[in-house]
Amino acid sequence: MTKTKRLKPLTVLKSVGPKLVPFFKTVAIFFVLFGQEERSSIFFCIVKCLPVVSLIAFVLLHGMSLDECYRYSRRILVGLVFSAIGDAFLVWKHSFMNFEMGLLSFAIAQTMYARAFGWRPLKPYAGTVFLFVGLSVYSYLQMYLTGIMSYLAPFYLTLICTMAWRAVARVQFYDDLWTWTKLCGCIGAVCFMVSDLVIAINMFAFSVPFSHQIIMLTYYAAQFGISLSVVDSQADELIRVQSNEPFRSKQKAG
């Protein structure tokens, strides 16, 4: 088998860098205009959603089709779309059912991200760590949860812990072409957990100092890392398909 030539992360980043400029600009605009507090207005909603919309454009510009090689990118794209919808609902989270609808939108996003990350390798030890984290967070928050949130919170917590587990499980520390993009997805998933944890504590338990800044900074970092993981994902999917072909051939022969 011919060894694939390794491209340096810096080389790849230079090629995709121009496509990421709108994201960095819209994040800067958000923190300049609304870095101190959030507001319930259409203008705030637009500015808040623009960074994720720019990442949607980044994923699309990086390549998209119905081919199996783009399966990973398609699932990340759907996750970003539902994240933007969730962002819009949470702008007016104190209105009737808006918080619940935002939570549902992000639950779909977490499901799509977890499906994109896949189930191989399984790495049960990493899963055990996230299980412990999830149970610890829930055991702390359950005393503050009432009504429908007593059901939705553990459901969403399960999803995001699963998503983070699958992102971490993808990272393989050896000299291959795609490790750095998988690491970006891993860091993004962990940042997503931090962002949602601060939201939950700030909303249900006690007021977290600088919660708005922490939530939005880790959230945008999370979506950035997960979106950046689509770079070279087509080649990764192609190798996965090719590696499964001998197994399928043996099944057919049997």
C-alpha cells in the first residue's frame, strides 16, 4: 500500500483560511456590539447567528454532494443549521416554549455531530469518563430542575456527552493526514460541553460571573473546531469505505 503524503496543518489552513475570514469578522462584530450582555431583539439575533451562518457557508464552499465521501460534511452541515435555529430560539428564551425549542434544536445538532464522528474506534474508557462527567453534572443540577426540564435536561446531557465521547474517540495520536482535523473536532466538542454547562449552571443554579462572555466564546470556538474538522474528511471517508470493501467482499463470498 502506498503511504499517503502528509500535508502539514499550516499548509492546509493557508488554503482554507480565506473561507474562514467571514467567521472571524462576524465573531469580532458580535463581541464589539454585544460583548457585555445579550438582548432580546431581531438585530441581536442576526448578529448572534451570523458566525454560525458563516461556518455553514465554509462547509458548503469546502465541498458538498450526495456522494458517500461527503457524508461527514453533510452531517456537520445539518448540525450547524439546527445550531443556528437553536441560537434564534434562545434569543427569546424566556418566551413560552422558546427555551425548550432551542434545546430541541441543539439536541438534533448534537445527534448529527455524534453521527458524523461515528462509532469506530469505540474507546469505552473515554465513554466511561464522559458518563462520569454527565452523571456528576446531573446529580448537581437535578435539585434545581422542575417541570419538563427535569426530563429534557438529562436527555440533552446524554446527547452532548455522547457527542463529546465520539469526538474524543476519533483522535488517534500518530502521524497520519487527518489527526489534526480530528483534534479540532475534539476540542470543539469539549468547548461545546463547557458552554452548555455554564448555561445550565447560570440559568438553574447560580449566576456565573462573566457568563455571557464565557458562553459565547466557548460556543463559537466549539462550532469553529467542529466545522474545521470537515477539512480532509472526504479523504477520510474514502479510506473508510475502501477499508470496508474487503470485509464486504468476504461476506458476499461467504
